[in-house]
Amino acid sequence: MASPCIASLFSAASALPAGVGAPHQQRQPRRLVVAAAAKRRYKGTARREAALAELVERKVAEAMEACAGREAEARCRVAWDEVEEVSQARADLRRRIAEAPGDPLEPFCAHNPDDDDCAVVYVDD
């Protein structure tokens, strides 16, 4: 014999509207709305990232021009060394941004909140 609690559950289930609680009910998949997460950065950091990216592109173009048919010349090697140095500076900045809990300019902006580089911007990564 079933306990009164279990019996009340069965009677409550039979009072549900049609289709609710049915074992083979087709459920519509949930659509997840994902908002793009923009990171809070200071204007100076965003500007420095953009400047380094532009500088890398410019140095690559200069190196390709310097090496056009003259790959063995010292000028060509120097040009590619410059590309490597600027690329490393950009990689170092990106690593610091990724590893730091905040913006790399945080200490500076804590003491100079009115500086133009300390304006807050939101960037997509």
C-alpha cells in the first residue's frame, strides 16, 4: 500500500494540464544569448596596442622593400631584426594585458585620473 504522501503526488500529477509532465514531451532547445564581453581598458593602453600593431605592419613593409632581391645584405638583416623587436614589444604588451588583473596603466591612472591616457574605453578581444 502506498503512503499518503506518494498517493497525493500521483493525484496532483493527474491534475496537471495536458502535455505537462508527459514523459515524451518535445522541448524546444534553449537559445543562449551571449553578449560580447568587452574589456575595460584605459585609452593609453588601447592607443599603445594600436600603435604597435601599425608599427609592426610598417616595419614588415620596410623589411620587404629593403630585402627585395637582396636577402643577403646587412641592411635586410637589420630590417628584419627591427620587425622582430617591434613584434616582441607588441607580444609583451599583449601578455601583460592578458596576465594582469587590471590594465597596465592602473598604477599611473590611480595617481593621474584626469590624464587623457586614463579615459576608460571598452575594447573587444
